[in-house]
Amino acid sequence: MNPYIKIHPDITKALESNQAVVALESTIISHGMPYPQNVKMANEVENIIKNEGAVPATIAIINGIIKVGLTHEEIEFLAKEKDVLKVSKRDFGYALSQKRTGATTVSATMLIAEMAGIKVFATGGIGGVHRDAQNTFDISRDLEELSNVNVAVVCAGAKSILDLGLTLEFLETKGVEVLGYQTKELPAFYSRESGFNLDYRMETPEDIAKLLHAKWSIGLKGGIVIANPIPQAYSMDKKSIQMVIDRALEDAKKEGIKGKDTTPYLLAKVKELTKGESLEANLELVFNNARLAAQIAKFYVNIE
């Protein structure tokens, strides 16, 4: 056993007995939502996965140890702690060697999930190509890990603060399938519509599980994006949310916000400008993704 990684006994038991396990990231707890909504969200997501018959595995770094599966106390600690690193691939060495606490991004969670043998991961939205990336070169590490790591990511598309068209182009270049769950259009996080068509519409969790199995069985490397639209009742108007995002982007530029601070700043600004409506939408899409991820994971282990 690697001294830097600790897998919760419940996760180990589930993996050894071929039970469905769903990985969950932790930046949404530390950087994505305020306290106490973040704790309530994290616990609710885990309960949804359990109710679907799968085992949740929330992933984070606690005092220099990678934890696959957090206790309720560790989730509470992560939600309240102010000095939490946002950990991507480049941050692992520092966080582990300096015994820091870090929340894992989509890319970091994928890497750890693969280390642990977990194939399905639920999140809110993936990162991607930022707007004006032709000048800033700001492209999320999520896209690189999706091209290399054999983990399926259930999300509500890419975060709508990004350049969705360029994000799709990048994923195509890297050979990453983007599957629309019961839709042919890429969802845009807060909204069900983006204006961008997808190549493949998948109707059932079972069909998605079969696709994962087929791809990885022939030795092809890389993840799969499963784009699951936010439930209709919580979908925000495409034009209205776009105006809010444009305003948030302008404010970020004025304040000189760059790099890994960009996404947390923009999400907080959008929440402020929508008077909290975006936070409710964010919660509901995460719950929706957790439910679908658990269903896919259950079918996948039965194929195996």
C-alpha cells in the first residue's frame, strides 16, 4: 500500500466485491459553494448514490494523505477549513510532501479514481477552454486527463463560463467521446441548451455502460464525457444566464483575476448577480449527475 494513499475500508470492500463505486471531487465543497450549503450538498450527493445502490467515494487530500472516501468529519473539516489548496496534477507533490490539505479538481479526482480502480465519476461541470484562450492559453487540465485516464465523467457539460465550442473542438482532437444523455445538444451547465450539437445521443445508463466497456476492452485509453442536462425545472434561460456570465467575465478582467482563481471567482459572481438562483441550479444538476453516475456504475460492474 502506498503511504500517501488511504482508501476507506468501505470503498476497498466494494471494489474487491465488484460493487458499483462512484468517485466524487472535493473542490465543489471547498471552493464551489459556501458553508453550510457545501456540507449539505456533499452529504446529499453521497446519499443519492447510496440510494441508487452504489458506493460514494469522495476524494480529497487531508494533511498530506490522499483520501479515497471521506468520513463525515473530514467533509465538515474540508468545508470549513480556509487554507485548502485547489489541487490539480502539478500540485500533488507539494501538497503531499508539505502535508497540506487540498481539494481535488476534476482532473486530479480522475487521476486518483484510476489509481483506486474506480471507473465512474460524478461532478457538476468539467473545465475546458477559457474564453480568449487564444491570448491567455488558459485551458483546463481536465481536458488533458480526459484524453489519458480511463474514467467516465458524468457532468452537466462544461461550465458555461467557458468557450464551449473550443472545448468541444479540443476534446475531439484528443479523441474523447462526448455523449449526450437523452439529448443531442451539449448542455451548458445552468442551461439545457448551448447551441452545440453532439455526435452521440445515449438513451439509457445501460447503453452508456456498454460503450465504456467496449472502448476500454479493446485497449483504447481515455475518459468519456457523459453530458447530462440539468433537470428542466431548474434550467435557467440561456440568454439571461449568458448576460450574467458576460458581466462576471468583465468584472474578472477588471479585477485582474487569472488562472485557478478564475472559476471560483466567476461562479461566486454569477451567484451574486442571479441572487442565489445559480446556486440552486448548481445543487440540482450535481444531484442529477450523481444519480445517473450510480446507475451507469451499476450496469458497468455487471458487464465486468
